[in-house]
Amino acid sequence: MSWKKETMPTMIDAVSAYRETRIEERLPRWEARLRVNEEELRNFMAIPLATHEPQLTAPRLPLKTETVTGSGSYTANNAGALAAKVRSGEVSALEVAEDYITRAEAVTSLNLFTSFDGDLMREEARLIDARIAKGEEVGPLAGVPVPIKDFMFVKGYPRTGGTRALPASTDHDDAPVVANVRKAGAVMAGMTNLHELAYGATGINPHFGRVGNPHSPHHLVGGSSSGAAASIAAGLTPVAVGSDTSGSIRIPSTFCGVVGLKPSYDRIERGGVLPLAWSLDHLGPIGQTVEDAALLYAVMADIDPSAVCPSADAAISGIRFGKPSHYFYDEVDDEILARIDQVIERLALKGHSINPVTVPAIENCLPIHIQTVTAEAAQVYWEAVEKAPEVLGEDVRVRLEVGQFLSSVDYVKAQQLRTMQRENLQAVLKDVHVLITPTVATVAPRIEDEFVVINGKVRPMHPALTRFTTPFNQSGLPAITLPCGFNSAGLPMGLQLAAAFGEEKLLLQVAQQVQAVISEL
């Protein structure tokens, strides 16, 4: 496919005519949207072909068995402590629910929810209290309110996907991941607002309203798990359920100053969850702290919390951090770099090692990602594009429409290159415990911004926000973002850690240690 400036309009016109999708007034919009990723598309064409066989988002290498060990027993913090109070009778689940409802009603201007039912919450809370009164074990999230991203089935709520282009009904049971959360004793606490179809990083939804950033009404909250992250930052709850295809948990978590975990690919079952890009989609928790995120992750994955949750008093030593020598530290806001340098210096003072590492061809990740997510999302929602395009928000509509201009040859090439990138990352992580990077190269942009300016360089919004998160969706490796202080304007900054495939326990142990270091600064 040609991405030369002078031939792109001809290509768009010819392909759409051949596919019988040509709409005269849409042609300039399609070209403008492709121009947003023109650099990545042209760079992709210049990448040499790979001979690797495309495979699912999981490595062929055996999982690492090495881990960092600490001492002490697991003690839940925040969400776990609240659940303990409910189980002991110190507070009732109904009292917790009433408090949540009151606080949710006080922040309606933030547009956190696509749907919210206080009466349903009260009903669920009463059932939990009744079970406790009978002496039943109700689970590690007893009475904890857990809002769910409106991208998955929750009994009693419509699943809209943040769009009006899909039918929304309540005639369904819980998605498996939601059933796990409910089984753990949690109270379903509303369906959180999101970027339409989870296909965007801003949190601006034309159907349900823009999700507000609790830290600043003038700045974006990030997406697509916008309401989930913002509900925690707004003080409603310690945990929420999100999903992540290009950084959709980690970006809003960064802009909201909370913790967001994208586990390894398929660690959490995705049945009953709308797809965006099947080979990139991940489910994961968002939490006020690492401990909160760890507990919810264990519940979502239906595993024993003691198998993955870090010890609250663990004294971890000898962590080997890998600091990439290029890409992840290029074109980053100076204040974010300075803050991460402070964290790294403090980690070194505590006896941990900081090791420069090189990830071969990591700069190809964004071009590979554009080819993959654009093609897969267009395939999933092409029927909506054909039948009712006017119902879709313009930003999502045009992103879906341009999927028709990417070739199958380039899609397969992208999957071959992904296999190579995954092996490159896995190889680097043989010698270090985790990688340490910025999560996003900037703080939350202003609402009206169409571009991001980083140290004088202007970049399109979505590529700028997803540069450092997409490598771990492509590879399927687990990654977590931690709040890393505030810049001079009072906006949250984020630090990202990533580990080898399947090493969630290790990642969470290290994240807890880094969280403690950040709190000392």
C-alpha cells in the first residue's frame, strides 16, 4: 500500500470505489485521519520483512520461574481492609453502599457512569449482609463497591460499549470476569463511562458525555477506561474493573494518579466482553494502591490472592531494573524524566541495580500497532459502519472506516514483526526483573488540544499517548503504572513497570517496593 503524499488520495478513492464504500464527502476525512498516522505507516513500509510465524499474543519461550522473595504475610490494604470490616460486622455492606451512592451523586458532573442503579446496589448489599449474618464466607471483596467498565456483561445493567450503534439490553448474565468479582463478595457499583467502543485515549464520549478529570476540569482524563480510573481518583472506591488494548487502563490511571495493571494476555477470561482488537485486548484492575490492584487482579483471574498479592511488610532486595537506553526515554516531558530519575536514584541507594538495556527495533512497535489495531477493530465493527455510520461518534467512525485501506499483506507482516518484538522483550527480561519507563510521555493534555507538544515537538494525540504502552499489548507481557507525583501544574505523572510473560506476582512485588520509594520523595 502506498503512503506517499501525492498518491494517498488516489489510493483512497480507488480502494473505496472498488469496495463500494466510496462517499464523496468522507474522502477528505479519511485522508486526514490517515495523515495522523502517516509517519507510522510510512515507517512500517520501510521495516524489512520478518520470517517469524505469526502467533497468538503469548511467548514461545518458557515462563520465568525466578522471583524476588520477601518476608511477612499478605495484609490487604484499603479494599481488603474494607472487606475485613464488612466481614467482621464493624460496618455493614449496606452502609458502605449508601456511602458510595451519596458520593457518586455528589460528582455527577464528572460523567463517571453510563448507567448507575442505587437501588440495585442496596439490594446486593443487603444480600451480602444476610449471608454474613448466617455465618457464610462471602469472599475477599465483601461489600466493596466495584464499578465495571461498560464493555462487559453485568447482570441488571445494559452493556452499551459507550456507543449508540449497538443494541443495549439487560437480558444477560454476568461475564465470567464479573461473576468472579461478584463471587468474591463485591457489590456491582455501576457501569463506568468510556471512550466509545473503547477506541480512543481521551475519554471524550459523544453519547454519554466527556469523563471529567478529578484533578483538573480543564484536562483530559484519558481513555478508554476513563470512568473506571476517575471513580477511584474521585474517592468513590478503591478498585474498579477496566480493559486495555493500547494502554486503556494505564493511560487514564496515569492521568488520574492511580494504579493500573494490564496482566499478561488472556490471564483473565474475556467472555462476555466486547472486543476491540482480539489479539491486543486485555482485562485488568485499577486500584488506589498496588495492594488494591493486586487483590482485584487475583479475584478477576479467579486465583488465590495469596498466590500473587505482595506482602505489605515484605523487605525486597536486589531487584534488577532494566532502563531502556532509547525510545522509552525519548521525547518525554522534562518534569516526568526528572521525577523518574529521582525514583531511580532512590532505588539505587536502597541497593537495587539499574541496568541499561537495549530492546532491538522497539521503535517499530507503534507502526506495528497501528496496522494491527486498525485492521482488527475495523473487522469487528464493520457491520456498524455499514448499517448506521451516522450513529457513531466522528472520531471512532473515521478510525473504523480507514481500516479498509490497510492491506492483508501488511497485517500479516505486522504479526510476524510482533513475534520478533515479543522475543526481543522476553530476551531482555531474562537478565533483569522488570523494565522501568515512563507510562505516558506527557501529563494530561487540555480538553481542547488536538496535538501534544513535548519539549517543542508537536505530535498527534493518540500516538503521543500510546507510544510507551502499546509494546506490552503487542507482546502480551504484564505492565503496571504507578502514580509518580505531580508536575508543577499539579497534574499526575506516571511510572511504568513491565515483567516477563506470566510474572504478575513478581511485577506486583516490585511495584509495591517502588510505590514505597515514591511515597518517600
